[in-house]
Amino acid sequence: MQQTEHWDEDRYQELNTYFKVKIQHMLDSDPYIRDLQGQKNGLQLSDLIDRMSEREQELWSEFIRLDRIKLHRDMQNHLEGKGTPYSPQKGFGGSTDDGPSLW
């Protein structure tokens, strides 16, 4: 498949960790985001992305592109009986001690 030719596990891990920290920081420190959390409609992912810099939004797009590739690969491996089996509690990846946990 052509999509998987552009898979970069290290870059995916790097961006996953970056946004995990970035979003937690935004939730903890951005008054606008904190206000949205308390409103009736709540906080949407798009609200967080809109508050990011242009460069961070470009990185987010790269992360989402890689995440789609990862999902496709995980589903294909699942259907072919390869890799870590899908678990409703842990998704496709399960838990590993090799690095930081993914979302």
C-alpha cells in the first residue's frame, strides 16, 4: 500500500509525545480553554487546535496523517492475525514498556 511507504514510527512517537504534553499544558494553563471545559457544549478538539500556533497546526496535520497510516496498518495487521491483537481496553497497541504510552 502506498500510504504505508511514508510511515515513520520515530516521527509518530515524537509528535504523539509532543502533543500529549502540549494539550495537557493547554488544559492546565489556558483560561479560554478552561472556560470552554465548563460550558454546556464543552471543549472540542478543534478548540485546542485553533489555539495552537500556525507551526503547531502544521505539526498537528502531520501527526494526524501519520495516525491515519498507523490505524490502517494496525487494522490490516489485525485482519491478517499479525501484531498485537485488538483489545477494547487498550486498542491495537496494548501497552509496551519500550517507550511512552500513546493516546
